[in-house]
Amino acid sequence: MNPRDSMSRGERINALTAEARSDPEAFRAELRRLMRLGRLYVQGVLILLMLLVGISLWSIPAGGGLAAVFLLWIAGGMAFFVFRSMSLWSKPPSGVAVKRSEVPKLFEQVDQARRESGLRDIHRIHLTEDFNAAVAIIASRGLFGRRRNYLIVGLPLMHALPTEEFHAVLAHECAHLSDSQAADQVRMTQMQSVWQSVAANMSRGDAFGGFMFRAFFRWFLPRFVDRSLVYARELELDADHAGMLQTDTETSVRLEVRLAVVGLKLHDAYTEALGALLGESAEPSPGLTELKCRLAAEPVTSADQRYLSLALARTTGWRDSHPALRDRLAAYGVDMAAVTLPPVSEVSAATELLGSMAKELAERVDHELGPRIAGWWLHRHSVVANELEELRIIEHDARFGSVSDDERKRWAVLLARHRPARSAAALRELEGLVDVERERDAETLHCLGRLRLRQGDESGLEVLQRAAQLKPELTTRLQQEVGAFHAAQGRLDEAEDALRAEEPEESLVSAQVERFIVNDTIAIQPHRLEEHELVALRDALQRQQDVAEAWLVRKTLSQPSARPAYVLMVRDDLDGKAFFIGRARQKLVEGLNQRVSLEGDVMIVPLCEPLYVLWQRMRSFDTAQVYLKPGEQPYR
């Protein structure tokens, strides 16, 4: 038995990090061995399935009868899914492609960073709405195509950074495309894609597929994920060093601090702005990218010290592929006590490198973004619209009649969520109604605790703890709020402890395989969703064409996790409508994956014969049926 098997996840990650730094070549060689092994296993299964297909084809004319046909159907379908999983055909990354003639100064800056990195080509530059920069290496024609290097740059990032810091970002990304990193990055990405696709295709209601892959999956996945995670972090630090070599240490440190502070500040400001926009329209609002750029360009002031404290309190978690700010600064030899807010930038990289094209490019990015987020936006709009209507009804009833205490609590929760300017009124209402020890509604306690913390009242910590006890899936979000409160108070040790405790270390890793698997034998329980969550789910199901009926349950995971996992089984009315029924059902599931959003992971599967026993078990719960199309009869 490997001694590391008895370690906690954090201990394994620390041990692997020490190994990677003491002997980088041996660590890389072991990771490559694992990736080869994972690929060979999938290839071996594919060969076995193709042999079974050949045997069944030979048996049919030789008198194999229905058994041979059944074997051909099973083995052929599984072989198709495995082959598709191994396919290296790739789509270009999202974003808007720009030409050198449109933004020549941006291309000149990229060329300079590329030449200094010793990189031959960057074939495409895409602009996005993200506060981020990244690279992608795409095989244009699968196994036989040329690899093309893509640079993806977020417009809000360019609006937040001065040009010298943006150049360090470009140097960092060019390092990822260098000969020393690119090959391993491609292999890791391909291996992750293969196994995610294999897990999704082979473990949903396929007992034979689960048998063939599950044991190896359980052995391989933790080892591959752990090593690739540690290696990805080391590549990030190497790329940081490459950025420093093209600028200087002071510029690199300013960049890291600005990215952390502006990133947290932008997240809060943009989330609040989105909350208002979501209630106005069922389609994505125009100008989202410009809004994000404007918020990112706001100068960093002394009022943003709380964001710096929060960023410094965060440690690199066991799920993080990118090092936390403190680890990046430690690599530069920076004393954390000496870290200060970055100076105000007079001219942004967007102004200097994009010039008059900045506004037009933001509009083009918006045009590309709209269809991509339309499903998510529609779902969130439905949730917000329903809650605003609920808020109006309660206010109407209070004005012309009477409301219960529970309705008053709900009014306060919705008021704080959708009208933040009136949070003080919501807090007063909750303080007069809520007995923390007796209250059974986690959402009410969450709201009260959060509002108390915003007033600087430490008693909110106990309220949030009580909310987490009632609804464990809130743990991650609550710990983030507790960490932010401690950081704002200057208590970095407490903030670090809270942020570190976001989720039990082993839970997600041990449960990750289980989340992929949906078959007749999984353990299930009632979903336990609130009514307002069900309203949003029903709305999403009703908006998806061809959904006739749906059932929802929660999976019982063998390893406890603060993040729940659900199974949503859907009956369609596609029979007689689609010639390729399998492809039509796949599109239906893809559409629902874009529309359905719950606090947790949702595995959406069609009602089919391999899952018939599971469907019968789901029906045993009174709350399982969450949708029935008007005019449809329940399936029996």
C-alpha cells in the first residue's frame, strides 16, 4: 500500500509539492507516466469493444440471432462513446477574434512579449468579457491538424492595468506557450477532457460501462488530479518568473496585488449591478462588457484595503490550480507585512493599446457573449422576476391587509437581496422577528447573519454558523463571508482559518467519482428544495421544448459534502418528432444543462430502460415529480 493513500488530501498535495520542487524532472516524468497509463486504458477498452463489435457482426449471419444483435447494439454504442471521448477535435476558444489592422498597438505589444519569450507564433488573439488572460493550444484538424496558439485577453483586464503591468501579463501567457510548458499543458488538458467525457458518457445509466471504468477511475483520478494540480501551480510560478524577467520585480508585485484587489472588488460590484439588470429583461442586457470594463477601470483607493486584507488571508486551497496571492508574492521574496495597495494608474492598457476601438470591441464582445449566456440569463431572470413579484405581493398584502411573521421574514430577505439600499430596513425587521435558537429557516438566518456582519456586529458569526447547521450546502458561501468579515477587521489569522474551512478536505475528491455516476443502484433521498427554488426549476423545464415530465432527487454520497448532488430525470415527447432520437435527446439534455441551475451539481438524464428501476425508486418520494407538462398524463 502506498503510504500516501492514508494521507489527507492536503497532506498529499503538500508532499507532492515538496517532491515537485526537490526533483522537478522526476515529478514531471511520473505525471507523464500517469497520463500515458490513463490513455492506454481508454484505448484498451476501445479495442476490446471493437473486438466485441467484430464478433457480433460475424455472429449475426452465422446464426447468432438476437443475442448477437444485442451485443452489437451494446458494444457498438459504448465504442462510439469512448471513441468520441478520445477525439482530439477542438473548437476555437470563445471570444472575438481581432485583426492586426484593427488594433496594431496591441499586436505590437504582443509581438514584443512573444519575441522576448522566444516564442515563434501566436496565431490568433481573442478578446472576451473576462477579467483574465489565458492561452489555448488547439489542434485544428484533430490528430492530423496543426496546433495553433490562441491568446485570450479580457477587455476588463486591459481597462484595469497600466501598459507596463499588462506587458507582464502577456509575458506570463507567452511562457505557457513556450516549448518547456506547452506540450505538458496540451497533454494534461487532453487527458482531463478524455476522462471527463468518458465519465459522463459511460456512467449515466450504463452498468457495463460503469463496471469497465469505475475501478480504474477510482484509482487513477485522485493520482492524476493531485499531480496535475501541483504541476499546474508550478507552471504558474514559472510563468510569473518569466513575466518578471521582461519587466522587473516591482512591476510584477504591483501587478499581482492589483489583480487580486481589483478582481475581488469587481466581483462584488458586477454581481450587484447584474442583480438589478436580471430583473428587467429575459434576454441579456446590452452593454454588459462595457459595464464590466467601467467597473474594472475604477481606481483603487484606501477604501479597498479590505480587499487586500482578504486576498492576503487566502491560502492556496487543495482545489486551486493557481497559487494564491501570498504564495505568488512569497516566490518574489516579498514581506507580506510590507504589501500595500497599488498606485492609481493614470492611463490604462485599453486606452493606450486599443484607442478609439475600445468601445466598438466591447460591443462586439457583447454580441458574441449574448447567445452564450442566454440560457443562464433566462433562468436567473426567472428566479429574480419570481422573487420580485413575491416581494410586491407581500408589500401589497401588508398595505391592504395583514401578513404573517413568516411572510414578513421573507419580505426582509427579498428586500436585502434585491434592494440593497434598504438593507437597514430589512435588518430591523429581522431583528424584531427572529429568535436565532428557534429559527428553522436557514435562508432567513443567512440573511440576518450577513446583514449583522455588514454592520460590524460580530454576533452575525454565530447566526451564520447556525444557518450552516440547518443547511450544510451553504457552508462554502458562509465561510467566505466569515473570512471576508475577519479580513475587513484586520484579523488575518481568523480570516485564513475561515477561508481554509470552506469545505472538508476529502469530501469533494472522494465524492467526485460518485457525482458522475447515475445508475439503478445509487442511493437517493428527497431533494429538500425550497418552494422558490422549485418555481425556478419548473420555469426552466417549461421553457425547454419537448420536456413532458421530470423527477428530481438528491444523491446520498458515501463521503459527506457541503455541495449537494442531484439527479434530474426527464421524460420527453420526442417519439415521432425526431428521426435520430438519440441525438435529439442529447440536445435536449444539453439545453437543460444551460437552463437548470441549483445550489449543487445536477446530473440530467433522460428516462430510459437502463434507468427504469431508478425511476421507480424516485417515484417513491412524494416530492420527486417536479414538473408535468400541461395536458400530459403522468407516466406509469
